[in-house]
Amino acid sequence: MSLLRVGIVGASGYTGGDLLRLLLGHPNVEVVQATSESFIGKFCYQVHPHLRGRTPLRFIGREALEACDVLFLALPHGEAQKHIERYAALAPRIVDLSADFRLRDAAAYQQAYGEAHAAPAWLERFVYGLPELNREALRNAQYASGVGCNATAATLAAWALVKAGLLTDAQPLIADIKVGSSEAGREPSESSHHPARSGVVRPFALTGHRHEYEVRQSLAAHGAFDVRLAITSVELVRGAAAALHVTLPSGLAEKDLWAAYRAAWNSEPFVRVVHEKGGLHRHPEPRVLAGTNYADVGWEYDPASGRAVLLAAIDNLGKGAAGSAVQCMNLMCGFAEDAGLGFGGIYP
């Protein structure tokens, strides 16, 4: 079988670098072009030093893009939608990692992002790229959207109990999410400058986070959930850890939660249930997931009160971005779903 020719638009950012890393190790594809408007002519490894010796590719400008089999768009939010017709003419399959095509409704997009969508007719053409919820729709699809890292963590934290009918829209879903600095992207800002960022536990989006719209959309088939995300920056580079606070129906036992989690996740290649009675790593922890496409989920439950805390941890650049994107491509192209995604992380 010949290798599929793959291009990455916006390959110099953190997400683009993770895509390059994963795709360079993929058995079914060849990365033939990678763009960066800031580093045209430079070797990719000069921006992503961990790729030294793995590829001779140099960055090109977007105007130099040529036709290929699959095109990944790792552009800043708002950019892909402006040029989607051109990109679609270059490749029969596109995976867009930005927020541009995550929401199917143009009005919801305008509410979330504060401006009208530039290509609203394209919204329904993209499948939301979370394979655990949309696997069948992604098979042989032409276009897949990215997933918000915070939305991924919150959705996976809730999904087992929502699917089992133990969690309904009768109560709000309140998710406290701790995130690492790479969420802010490659370009530095006042808030991501190291002296201002190191050592912090800094709440920065406690209400109205735009990823709430994605979680509502993902859970819509099970009810009109009132999703409330509260995001806090912590001392991490990679990672997002969600803690979803809920009250469960009376009379549930620990075994009922185990049954729901096993039913939801036992057949999933990249979701692991982490729920131990003791030990340092009895709950999901993003540090052990750095560089992987795994999501660890778990819970803490008090049967006396019905209170539960539903947990999920991911690498925001992995399962929250590049990893899910490659997983989507695998489904779209008929490859093994775990192709190129075998890295299991490192510890300590």
C-alpha cells in the first residue's frame, strides 16, 4: 500500500509540532509539506528540536501548498474558515484543529466567539472530532473538526454516567478544570510570560468559557445540559484535569458506577478507567499522560450524600488536539484506529 501524502498548515505551533511528531511515526502516511508564515525556509527541527534527525522538511508558506491526500489545519482560531474553499480544493480530506468548525450551528458559533462565521454553509459538513462519541460518523468522513481540550476533558468526565442515564439535565454540570501553560499556544503573552506564569494557581475563565458550547452540543442527544466550566491555570506545561461536581440519584452503590464506566469505556482504545482504593496514582493525573493520546477517567463517590466528583485527565496537546486529530484521520482513511498513537508516556 502506498503512503498517503499529508500536509500540515500551521506546523510551527505547539499543536503543529505534536502533529509532526505523531505523523512522522505513522506507518501509513508521509508528511510532504508543513507551513509556517514566520519560519519559511527553516528546517522543521529548528523550531521543533525534538524532531532533529527525523525529517528533512523545511517550512513553506501557505501560498506554496500543493495538492495532497490529507490536510491538517493547525491555524489560529478564525483563519481556516476564511480559506476553507481553497484548502478543500487541495485535499479530499481535511482535519481542522481550530475551533472554526466544531459547532454545527452558526448562531451558537457567533454567541461563543463573538463574531459571525465566515463560512456557515461548511459547519454541517464537518464531523465533531471526538472519536469516542462520533466514531461511526468519522468513518470515511471527508472533514473532521478539532476538539477543544477543556471540552474533551469535561465531556469524557461526564460521558459514562450520562450514557447510563445516571446523570441528567435536571442539574447543572459544574466542571473545575486545571490547565497547563501550553493551552495558551506558542506566542507569548503577559499572562504566559514565565515569571508571571510559574507557580500560579490562577483562575482566568470562571464563567462563559467558549468550550461550554461544545460540551452542550456533545451531550444534546441526552438532554439540554446546563454546562458550566471554570478554568484555572496551574504549574503544568501539558495537561488538563477536569473535576465535575454532581449529585447522583439516591440508592446507588459503588458497583453501579463501576458498571456504567465499564460499559462506556471497556472497548475504547484510548480511555482508561483509573479508580483505585489507595496509592499515589489512584485518580487520573495529567502528568503521566504527557505526549500520549490517552484519557484517564475516574470518580470519587459518597453513597451517603449522593455527591460525586467525576474526573478526567488528558494531555491538552495530545488527546485534546493532535492525538485526537490523528485518531480521526485513521478512522476517515480506514487505518487501524491506534496507528501512530502507540506512545504510552514516561514516568517519572
